[in-house]
Amino acid sequence: MQIIKDSVVSITYQLADSTGKVLEQTEEPISYLHGGYDNIFPTVEAELQGKNVGESLTLMLEPEYAFGEYDAELVRVEAKDRFPVPDVAVGMQFEGESDDGQDMLLYTVTEITADTIVVDGNHPLAGQTLKFTCTVTDVRAASKEEVEHGHAHGEHGHHHH
């Protein structure tokens, strides 16, 4: 079966930086609902359209098509006493609102001084060109429920509890 809108696609993938360093790699296939549901990078989805099981592709994703450009305005310096945990360490992550209150962002602690903590709301891979390689392992028609929910269910997809 070819990959078309409203099919559930299973892939194995590898994400590497521009130097070839592997950042992320699947052990088991992941599944997503194909057809503009924002379940995978749109550029990757466009390239997978019409592919069959066993086919592979490699794409270079510029930042705007991956995790976005690096935004210096998402870096904040906060007073240490504003943090809920006393033993904050570089690399810890906290959820917080964006400055305009519109979005929940994941902030990563990047620096700690005597009285301040620097947090960065950019995705850790923001601003990077990434090499995305994947192989299609399965394609099936999506169920009515999956289409209604906008994501894949089952073994490698999203589970409801």
C-alpha cells in the first residue's frame, strides 16, 4: 500500500546533526497518521507521500523545517528564589509560559550564578540543520477513530489510558 492521506505509517528513523553525529534513533518503529495532522515534520511527510514499505529517504532539514531558528528572546534570567526546587542544576527542564502567555515552553537551565538562573526556552536542536533518514516499515489504512482523533493508535502509536 502506498502512503496516502489517512494512512498510518510506521518508520524507523535516525536524526543526526550536520556533522553526522547521531542525536536520536529509533529502536522500534514509530507510527504516525499521515495527511497534515502535524504528527511529523511537514517536509518529511511531503517526501513520504506515495512511498511504499521498504523505501527509505534522507533529507537535510533546515532549522525552519525542523525545530525552528534559535530565538535569543526565549533566554531568560530569573531570580534563584523564583524556582520551586532548591537544588537546580544545569540541564534541568521546567515548563513555563512564553512571555506573551500564549504557549507553554520547556525551558532548559543553561547557567547558574549566585542569585540567578539562566533558562532557555528554545528546543535544544533549534537553529540546527538536521539530517533525517527513515525507512518505511508498514503502511495501513487508518481507522475512523484514528482519523477523528488526528493520530495513530495501537502498538507503536498513541495510547489512550
